[in-house]
Amino acid sequence: MMHEPFPSFLAGRRAAIEARLHEALAPRAGFPERLREAMRYSLLAPGKRLRPLLVLLAAEACGSYGGGDPWSAALAVEMVHVYSLIHDDLPAMDDDDLRRGLPTCHVRYGEGLAILAGDALLTEAFALLAAAYPDPALCLELSLAAGASGMVGGQVDDLAMEAGQSERSLAKLEAVHLRKTGALIRSCLRLGARAACCPGTPPPDVLERLDAYGRCLGLVFQITDDLLDVTGQSADTGKRVNKDAARNKLTYPGLLGIEESRQRAAQLVEEARRVIAPLAAPRLEELLTFVLHRDR
Ligand code: IPE
Ligand code: IPE
Ligand code: MG
Ligand code: MG
Ligand code: MG
């Protein structure tokens, strides 16, 4: 069979992910309809679905080691991601009114319900994992990535930076990005591998290679996010642009300039390509180029 071009492969996976997301939040006793509506509004808005895709691709890279089903893990990470977007956009944080090309959750539903929709998505994600996988390592993996020393920790540092409470160095910048965005992306690869091999565990060398790839990709992803804030178009990104400098954010282009930021991202892509090569996972390789050159 001919190798399907990456864009159509991606479109197919996105459609499959979105179909499952549609089914994920069914009505049930005690679940207020207005809350469900707000959760679905943000969850089903047109996102890139990068994180669930990574879970699926990591599971496929472990194909010969286990036949575990990665879907619950894929949906769970997207729920955690969307919760983080809803809260990131709140007036007390980045104060954004546009997300995925639509009014942000708090603009559409009010701050109170938006906060609660985020809370509920986060909680739901762990229920999905706990119900699907007998190995507690999956819940642990996601909680470490999303929590105080992962994404939330990175967001706290991002706010401190914005308020001028922290030194502005490359080391600091990288430490913030590795946690606020990198930790969740990295965990997608680990979760995919663990889900595929559950109830067993992935071979340590495979897990290590996927993890190293995820670390590089997570950083590349936030570098390109920072670059798109400067060079991108709102019509493509679905969010406002030129906001980071206005909010005094510490970003790659802000600290290093556009060219050096691009070079750093390209370097990290090469590092990721090298580390993943022995796993023979062509889609993970193609994804690196996609993330490096993305316009949204
Ligand atoms: C945006 O993530 C927030 C960051 C961590 C940089 P994405 O760019 O993956 O957002 P969606 O899911 O496509 O909307
Ligand atoms: C967001 O970083 C990180 C999380 C949501 C955890 P940004 O604040 O740069 O993301 P955007 O640009 O609003 O999507
Ligand atoms: Mg932010
Ligand atoms: Mg933001
Ligand atoms: Mg940004």
C-alpha cells in the first residue's frame, strides 16, 4: 500500500478523535446540562488534536509489545489540555477572548461556569483513565504531568514572570516551557506506550526513547506557539496574536529573537529525529516537521 501523505493521515485521525470526543460526555444523572454544554463547547471546538494523536502514535510504536487500547488515554489528555486552555484564557490569567476561532469559554458562558467546566474536564479525565486501565501508573503519569510540578507549576512561573517577579534568562524560559506545555506533551508519549502495553509495562528502552522525543517535541511546540504569536495570523491560529509582548510574557522570540528561536526549534527537531529513529515510527518523524512548520 502507498504511504498516505501526512496531511490526509492527520485529517483522518482528527476525525476519529473528534468522533470519540463527541461520545465522551454523555448526559447522566446529576450532570447539569449547562455544564455539559460548556464542556462540550470547548472540547469539541476545532483544535489540532495533537496530544491525543501523540498518544495513539506512541501506542502504535509499541504495537509489537502489547495490544492495549489507547483511546481512553487519548481522550483523557485532550480533556486535560482543554481544561488548561479554558483556565489559561480567564481574565485572571491571559485574559483572552478568542480560542480555536470562537469566543473563549468564559466569554460565552461566564467566568463561574468556565472555571467549573475546566474543573470538571480535569476530573473526568482521571475517571476515564481509572476506569480503563488496571495499571495505576497511567493516572500517576498524567497527574505528575498536569499538576504542581508539571503544567500547573509552569503556569505559575509564567504568571510570576509576567508580573516581573523572576529573572529573564534562557535557563528560566526553558524551565517554564518544559513544564507549562512540555510536561503534558511528554506524558502523551508515555501514556500511549503504557496504555498499549497495559496490564504489562513497555520495554524501558522504548519508553525512554519516546520520552526523550516528547521532551524535545514539547519544547518545539511552545517555541512555535511563541513564534506564531509574533508572526502568525489570527485567522489561522484561531486566537489573538501579538499578545505575549503586550503582557510582558517571557518567550523565545522575546528573549532570543525570531531567527535564533527558529534555529533552536530546528535543533530540537533533529535531536528528536535521532532519538526516535531506531523505533521505526515514520508518523512520529513526520509530525516533527509538521509542528516545526505549522501556521496554527
Ligand atoms: C495551545 O495548544 C496552548 C499551548 C500549550 C501552547 P494547541 O496549539 O495544541 O491548541 P489546540 O488544541 O490546537 O487548540
Ligand atoms: C499555554 O501557553 C499553556 C497552557 C495552556 C497550559 P500560552 O498561554 O502561550 O497558550 P496560548 O497561546 O494562550 O494558546
Ligand atoms: Mg498562558
Ligand atoms: Mg494563553
Ligand atoms: Mg501562546
